[in-house]
Amino acid sequence: MIPRPVIKNVKFKIRRYDPDSKGRREPYWQAYDIEIKEGLTVLIALLQIKDRLDGTLTFRSSCRSAICGSCAVMINGFPKLACNTQVLPEYEKKGEMVIEPLANHKVIKDLVVDFDPFWKKMEKVTPYLVPKEGSGGSSRMTREDADIIERVQRCIMCGSCNAACNALEIDSKYLAPAALSKSWRFVGDIRETKKEKRLERLSEDHGIWSCVRCVHCTQYCPKDVSPLKAIERLRAEAMKAGITDNHGAKHVDSMVHSVRRVGRLDEATMTFKTLGFLRSLGMIPFGLKMEMHGKMPRPILFPVIVGIDEVRKIYDDIEAKRKKD
């Protein structure tokens, strides 16, 4: 006996916005009740609302196959592809269906956002290979060489990682995960001839060191691109290339020095090593606020841990291995 398909009446709460509306120019919420069958996606539900209930509802969609990335929206507070998200499992998990435009993007109308800043950041990282002159970009690559950049090539430019990014939320100039992932596509390519120049630009303000490692970009990427991993690789390559005259690299160096010296992070001392003495003085008001909330790190008075010699031996062994290589 064939089981009957599950059908539920689900309320969709959609954030609407129409700048050309005469009576309502601020964002508002509008609810729609529709019947949902098992297997129906959020995109199909939106199409049904537009076709049957409200033709003014505006959103983007194209391939319906999780390839083009155009249907990315916020679903119950998180960025997801509407065409790749089934309604009933999401509804049963959250108990509601709240649909909003992508976060960290300016809204044009309803669920449609402005991607112009997204593309400008892509252009800023020079999204193409710069091969050796006369080579035409051709060069013998091993399977291992190709694997290094394979994952970042899965990106479909949906903007989900940028929508989930905490750093972009507070710094609109931050290059953001999508553009930085694209950067690794070329920095990690053995045919690229401008690797160091790229890394120098990426190490400037609002670049690779502005990432706060919240991991959201990797968590909500629908294609498993793992932007955070790409950013970490860019940081490592920059430091290997000696591009360390920036606060991010100095902070890493101060962490390494602190663990080698005392076996733990001496956060009070690290501030001075990262920012320098004068800029650290400018952080005093912020430090006082941290002190009021019990968040101010104390200098380590008796710093060295038991077994510090073992920790230092690890450092010595790594340095010896590097010199040997």
C-alpha cells in the first residue's frame, strides 16, 4: 500500500520592502498560509505564493538545482538556498518559516538584495590567473597541485558566506569570505606569478586579518567551499612570504612568542606586542570598560608553566625541521 503524502498547512512569514510604495516605505512583515506537501522546497513555496496569493512578492531564482546561487535568502535566521531547502523538515525543526533577504546586503525590494558591493570586492582581488608571460596559462599540474585549489572552485557566488559573516556585519569594507576564497584560488595555483603581490594587498586593512574566525562562512556554505580554511591558508602564505608588518601578523607572532616564553598566552603583554606602545595607550578607555565588566586580562606574575622545557623543545624541533627542509 502506497503511503499518503504528508500535507501540512504552513504559515510563511516574509519580510517585505518596497521603496516605491506610496503608503509603506519601511520594511514590514507579511504572512501567507499555504499547503505544503512532503518534498516541497522553499523556492517552490515562494513561487506558489507569487502565482496564487500575491503577484507583488519579489525574489530571485533561476536554475532550481543549487547551481546558480541566485535564490539564497535567510531562512529562520540563517542563509540558505531556497531551492535546496525543504519546507517540512525546516518547519518541524524550527516550528516556523521566517523568510528574509540576505543579511549584510542592502535590500532593493522584498527578498532581492544589491550584489554590486559583492562583485566590486571580487574585482578588487583580481579574480583571474596571472601566468608567466608567453605561457598562455598552461603548465603541468599534478593531481596534488589541483587538489590544493579544488574546494574553493566549488563556489557558486550565492553570497551565503557573506550573509553569515560577523566581521562584515561591523565592517562593510572587509573583503569578506567569498572574495577571499576566490583569492586562494589564484594564490594557491602553482601557475600564478603575482602571488606575493596579491598577498601584500590582502594583508592590508580590511583583508585577511579582519576575519574573526566565527566559522559561520564555512558552516552555512551550501557547497562546502570552507572559506575559513582558505583565509587561514592565505594568512599562512603571507607570513611565509615575510609579509608581517601588520597587526594581524604581529598578533600571531606575539602568540607564538608568549607560548614559547611562558607556556601560555600572556594577553596583557600581547596587546603591546601587537599594537605597539603608543596605540596601546589609546586603548586605555576600552581597557577600563573591560575592567568594569570583569573582562580585563591580568599580567602573568608567575608566568612559566611546569614543563616549559618540553614546550620549548617542540619549537626547537620545528625550527630545526624548517632549516633542514
